[in-house]
Amino acid sequence: MTRQASAQFLADILGLSVDPPVAHCTPVTLAEQVSLDYDQLDDFEPHHYAFKVSEQEFDAALARLQHGGITLYGDPACQEIGQAYRSKHAVGRRGAYFRDPDGHLMEILTPGGAGS
């Protein structure tokens, strides 16, 4: 997939926009002015990326994933198909895993309540 298409996929799920290219990268700016910069490589290793979002952002992202027919997983091994998870370690935390078009394992999760 092209860096523009990959960046657009994530931006669409998270309700963000793709920023103008910087050098050879296509950035998506996240919270606190942190950006995830997409580069174009023919050979790369898939990785796991987690994005902590508010409860409202989680619900919206989950709806976009479901509406887009993107398979959700309730675990990082991708065995719990079609599920979101509730953390056993952080009270109130919810999350879901999904694969982006390049095969990276993406995760959205909420902050959870006090003590998380």
C-alpha cells in the first residue's frame, strides 16, 4: 500500500486528518503534537501500535471499523474475532485490535478509571 493510503486509513479510523508530506513521509498528527510518519518501503516488518483515546473517540473509532468491515480482535494474538476487550488489569479500560492494510497490528484503548 502507498504511504498516503496507509496514513489515510489510520486517520479515517481515528477521526483525524492526514498532514501535508514532510520530506518523503506522510504524517498523521496524534495527541500532544506527536505524529506517526508513514514512509514508503518495499520490505518492512509489521509492528504493534496502540492509541489511547477517550471513551467517545473509542466508540466512534469502533463504529468506523465495524462500518468499514474491518475485523476486530479482542486479543493481540487475533484469536477473539469480532470482539473488543475489557481489561482485567485497568478498571474501565476497553480496547480492540485490528490490522491495517499493511499488516500492522493496531490497537485502540481507553484510559480506564482511577488506578489504571
